[in-house]
Amino acid sequence: MPIMIHSRILRCAVLLGVLASCTAASAQALSGAAKPVGARTADDPVIKALLSANPTTPAELVRASKILVDLGHPALAQPFVQRLLALKLTDEQMADLVTEVGSAVLLRLGRERQLNPGSGQFCNAALDGAQRFARDPSRLTELVKQLHGATPHEHAVLVAALRPGDGAAVAALVAALADPARAAESSAICQTLVELGPESAAPLVAVLESSDKRLLVYVLDVLGQIEDPAVADYFLAPALAPGTAPEVAAAGHTALTIYFTRPPNPDQAAARLHECVRTILGGFRHPDRRTAAETEPATIAWRWDDQKKRLVGESVPPAAASLLTAVRLATDAHLLLPNSVPIRRLYLSTLAQAIGYVGREPGAAAHIAKAQDVFAHVSIDDWQDLLSFALEDDQPATAAVAAQKLGASHDKYLLYAHSPQASGLVRALVHPDRSLRYAALSAIMQLAPHDPYPGAGQVAESLEFFARSSGAPRALVAAATGAEAGRLGGLLAQLGYEPDTATDAAGVFRLVRTGADYELILVDTALGLPTSGQLIQRLRADSRTARIPLALVSLADEKPKAERLAARYPLCVAVTRTHDAAHTQYEVARLLRAAGRSEVDRDERRQQGVKALEWIATLATERQRVYDLRKLDAAVISGVDAPGLTAPAIAALAKLDTPRAQRALVNLASRLVAPIADRQAAAHAFADSVSRVGTLLKSDEILGQYDRYNASETQSKDTQQVLASILDSIEARAQADSLALEQPRPAQ
């Protein structure tokens, strides 16, 4: 009885609150005053009545809190929120609460600043608990069991209880439908799936991958009755593919007649799917088209586990879900026309795209495993064809996967197959996509050719580029004057970038040649818009900078011209000249948003640098005659002081055997501020090089080493030993050379 009294009082308070709010709103409208509607004092009769009602149930507490918030007294609702938190409701109670008061009311309380963090915690807990309850497998399984033999009213109640479960409810229904022992329940289950409507379409489409013909017939029938145009394309393969079981094909044809006035033939169906897949893949060619994956919430990708006879839903980014859809449609197209070369190429390309773009997504692991299984049976000729196709069609992710597969074949003759034209792997070395360039270089290093081949010189240039990758966040700034370039560079430095500046195009490309870590480029229109346009055109034509986000910086009155110029090039935006770090940070963030996510992150760039240095060391050790490595010593030296690159750089310098390499090793070993372990390693590397090719240092450099050693009297013992070992290496080789000269020549 007390609860009933409290409920009545609360309902009266609610009514009074609504009437009072309406009265206040009317008064405000008549007077034109800006006073808030809910501006009431704590002595107001409505508020007193509300507080005296002493709400106790979760729904009463939530409603009372909302009224107090609406009346302008959220602080008075704080005790109610604390009582809600203290109730520690179960998932089922949370679900009942959401059903009774509505999620909108809870979200309203959760956003109220004066009630947080408590109201936000309770709101999130209530919504999460209600969702867990709705998707609880044991609950859903029990509801599905009750469908068989239910009256129409009971059936409607059960469908209403299943609906909040979304895909989980569909999974429970399909699990029962796939069980031959529950065939008697199939009619009620299929009816329920139809009544759930389009929400059940995506999970059911995944079931079409089942090998169970009986289940396929049921699912095709249900999908046909749902009448969701989004699923029409998924009937094409079951209805038209060669080798389909007659009963499945019949069910597919029946579904097709619902969605198509004139059902297509296999060629038309494959062409339709081909176009759908091409449209989806068009959004994955360039990094500036991948922004949605970063901003939209995750979605569920469904797949059918044929062994366990169950649906599995996994959370993936929306871009990944879109690409997995393309995989499914491309697979169906290949089933329709298995002997079509263009369709097979599209099929392999789509699988490669999926591996390249979503291969690291945990939710896509099973889908990617299937793609890898298919690739295990693809021939080298197919991979070569796919690489050439991907390069021509500008599909860098596909080309990168093809390059990796060709490298894993260890067939070095691939590099000579297109002579005198360069092979696809060599052509990939100059593609604008950095990841593809690295994949092609890695493949060529795996093939390890022993003889020259067309385009081999490009490999050395690629090694030089990647050897300079330290992962540092660098930025390139071009402006008409050194002062302006320095000012812009200083603003970027405050944001954590290491700026390089230039005042003309020649200076820009000198920096481009030695900079492998640029994350953005700033070009000031003060260079002159014609000059800026030519410079941007050259930067976009150079594979090293083609896809680095670029900002065209201008004064406010030149902004329209700059915008027109920027619109002509990808990954390019016009920004107003900035004068403080905050404004610069805003413009940089806008530039990066427009560009989408970075192609290669800093850690990956550093790993690429390490690997390139290791490749250089290996090639130098082998004394091969394909690549000229002598010009790479400057790039290797740049890695000596880069975090994480010092050790591989020392190892590469030890094998290059050039004067600059030996000089760099000696200078590092003699540097007092360097870690002793690095100095010792450099001294050992110098000794290795000297023992092989002799001392390449100049006389004054050798004398300088003696001066360093003599000046080390007050230095640590480790320093003295390192400096002494350098002289020992020089003297030992000189003595060996002297003895060799003194040896008498053999008699003729």
C-alpha cells in the first residue's frame, strides 16, 4: 500500500510539474522575457510535492529526477541518482526500466552536468544492462523453444520479446532452424524471422554460405518474404550458379521473381555483381577516401560457421564491413562465371584488398583466413597478372598483397620475365603508395637476384629512401623567405614536428631526396601562386611526396585562389596563414582529417628503416654485382643517430667499405657523449672494414685519431680502450700491408 500512495503522489507531482511548466512557458511567451521556464524556487509547491512523494522504485526515481531537471533544480535530484546507483539492478531490471521510462529519458539525465558523474554512470549501466539482457543467449534460446505450438497472441508476445535481441535473436532462431531434430519448429521459426523484418536480413545473408541444402531453402524463402531490396543481389548465385542443388536453385529463383521483374541470366548477374564490387572498391584506393572508417561507429559483420552450424557476429569498422560485403559479392560473381578471366581477377583483387585493409581487424580474422586459403592455390602467373592489373587500376593494397606473394615464391626469374620492360615488382617501386613501394622492395629482396635485370637501379634508390626512415614526425615547409619559412616551421615545432624549410623548388626537392618521414607539407603562396602551382604539381608527380597531405598557406584575401588551386590536387587543402600554435594545430588537424588516416604510422616507418639497413648490410656482405651500394653510405650514416636505427646502421656501415662509412664509424666511436655500447660496436665495425679493404681514412684523419687518443688521458677506461682499438686496427693493417710488400716475389 505505501508504494501505491507514493506512486499516486508522484503522478500528481508529474501532472503539477507539466501544468506548471506549460503555465510558465505561456507567461514567458506573452511577456517576451528570457527567463528559463523551469526557474522555480525550492519552496515551490510542485517541488515540495515531488520531494515528499519519496519515490522508491527505479522508474519513480528516474521520473522524479527528470522532473527536477526540467524544473531547473538538478541538484535536488542528486539524492535520487545516488539511490539509483545503490540499487545495483540486475540486467533484467535494467531492461524493464528502459522499457518503462524510455532510453531518451535516461540519456537526458546522463547528459546533465550537475548530476554527473553519477547520472552518466547509471545511464550507461542501464542501457548496457538492457542490451545484455536482450541478447542473452540462454534467454533467447528459451524464447525460441516457446514458439512451437504458441497461440497467435503468445507468438506476438514472443516476437516482441525477441526483437530487442537484434542479430543475437536471429542467431538463436537460425541455430534452431539448422537442427534437423527440430524440423517441426521450422514453420514457426521462419514466420518469426519474416516478422522481425529487415533487421534479420544481414545475418541471414551470411547463412547462405552454408552447405546445408535444407537450411538454404528455408533461408532463401525467408529472405524472399522479407522484401528488403538490399538483399536482392545475394539471390543471384544460389539461383543461377552452375552446380547448385536443384531445390536450392528453385528457392533462389522464387526469391528472384520477388525482386526482379525479369530475372537476369548468369552473365547479366555476374556483370551486376561486378559493378557493385567495383563501386565498393573505388572507396579504398587512396588514403583520402578512408575517413569514414575513423569517424563512424563499429558495425557487426556476420559469418556462418559451417562446422558448428551457427551464426557468428563480430564487431568491425564500417569500412571493413563494406569491404567484406565486396568479398561476398565478388565470390558470388566468381561462382556464377568461374571461367571468366575478368571476374576471377576481380575476385582475387577483392580478396587482396580485404587482406590489405582489414587483415589486422580481429573481427575480420575468420574472413581473412578464408581469403588466405584461396590464395594458397593461386598460381604465380595469376599473381603477376593481378599485380599488373592492380598497378594499372591504381589498387595499391591489392598490388601490395600480390607483391608479397610473388616475393614468397622465391622465383628470381620473375624479374626477368618482362625484359626489356621492367617487371611489375620494379614498376611498383615508383608507385605513390608508400606501403606498396615497401612491399615491392621486400619482395625483390626475397627473390635475391644474382644478375642485373631491367630497373635494378630503382632498387638502390628505394633502399636509400627507406634507409632514411627513422619514424620521426617531420614536416616540410616552403616559403618565399627564410624568415617566413622559419616562422611556419617554428609553429609546427610547437606541435611536435621536426620542420625542414626551403625557399625555392630546388631546395624543396633536395630535402625530399633525403626526407623519408614527412607527414605533411606546407607551401606558402607568397612564393607566387603560379610558382606554388608548379611546385604542387611536381610534388604530386613525385612518388615520394604524391600522397603526403599538403597545405597551401595563404593570406585571407588570396584564400579563394588558393582554394581553387588546392581543389585540383588530391590530399591538398587551402589554409589561412596562422600566427599562433593553437590556430596552426586547428589547421593541421583539418588537413589530416581531409587526408584520412596516415598510410604508414611512425613505428612502421621506423621498422621499414631498420629493415632497409639490414638489407643493405646483407647485400654488401654478399658482394653482389647487381646494385651499386656505394652511394648509399650517406643514407646509412643518417640512421646512426636515429633512435632504434643505430645498431643496424653500424652493421651496414661495417660492410659498405667506403671512406665515408669508415669515417662515420670512427667519429661515432670517438664521440664521448654516445653510449659506450654504441661506441664499442662502431669500433668493432671499423676494425671489420679495415681488415677487409684497408684504412680508407685520409692521413690527417688518422693523425687526428692519435690526437684524440693522446687527449683521452683523463677520460674513462672504456673510452681509452675504444680509442686505442681504432689505432690498433689502423696499425695492424698497415703492418700487414707492409709485410706483404716486403715479401719477395716468386721466381718467374
